[in-house]
Amino acid sequence: MEICAGRLYMRDMSFSRLATDISACRLCADRFAATATAHQPRPVVWFGPDAPILVASQAPGLRVHEAQKPFWDRSGVRLRDWMGVDEDTFYDRSKVAIVPMAFCFPGYDASGSDLPPPRICAATWRARIVEAMPRFRLALLIGGYAQTWHLGAAAKGGVTRTVSRWRDFLPDAIPLPHPSWRNTGWINCNPWFEAELLPVLRTRVSEALA
């Protein structure tokens, strides 16, 4: 028992060190300073080593950047509804790990559009995080960047095609569109998403949390 406790302590220390290193990351400081928002890096780190659910998202938006809490916006309200979980469950790091493709708000371009997540973030941190989370039983892959990283060639063809093939990735993963309210038109044009995919999503989330 003492040996097991020692291993758990070393694992938790290693994971804590990884989270600390990500929080201190400033790799993109020059890149962000050159954007229209001219902001500083503020990584949003929200995960734990034993979470059974991995939410693989894109990158924090401006509101999340300011609040330092992932999905702290209308997108989060919709995502929690899709998953069938309350706010307390969603933000419990022992239950849900929220690991975006980039931990910082990428900023806006000159026209006010969101910039893509810098590739250097996933290249630097993502594999290390996933390797440190051997216990997760369900990955929710939100948007094209996360789907491409986790599914590789299986995500070829874009988000609509990948999400429409959601049954191919069960029981371990479910691809999703971004829960942004700007995607309401997409949802209305693809009624199978709410009618067929969401009931299965809620069941799998409940099973993973059990």
C-alpha cells in the first residue's frame, strides 16, 4: 500500500508540474502582441489526471481569456446541455478534463475574426497531457482542429463529414461541432445531430462518469 501511495504521489506531482509549466508558458508572447488585440499569454489550464472525460476543444475565446475558466460563455451553456451535465460536474477536474488545442486566446485579426490556435501549443503540450491521462474513457472532439489531431485521416473531409460519421468512433470518442451559437444554422440544417447523436452523447457521458 505504501508503494502504491508513493507512486500516486509521484504521478500527482508530475501532473501538477506539467500543469504549472503550461500555466507559465510564454511561447506565443510575440505572436499575440502582434495581433489586433495585442494581448499577453494567459493559458487556461483545467484538467486532472483521473478525469474519465476529455473535452478536446479549440482555444479559449476572449471571455474565457478574461475569466480564466473554460467555456465560461454561451458556448459552455450549450455544451453542458449537449452533455447533460450541470455546471458543478462540468468544472470538476476529477470528472472532466478540458484540454484545448491551444491553451491561450489566439486573438483577433484586423477584421475582428478569431485567429486559429497556434500549432506550436499542441506540438509542445498535447501528447504529454494525453499520455498523462490514461484513465479517460470518452473523448469529446470539438471542431476540426481537435478532430484532425485525434482522428488523423479519419477526420479528412471537414467537420460536417466527421460528425456525420460519429457512430464510427464509438464508444471511445464522439466528434462534435463547436457549440458556438453561430453554429445554430448548422444544427438546424442537420436535424440528425439533435435527434440521433445527442441522446447517445448523454448516455456515453453518464456511463463514463458512473
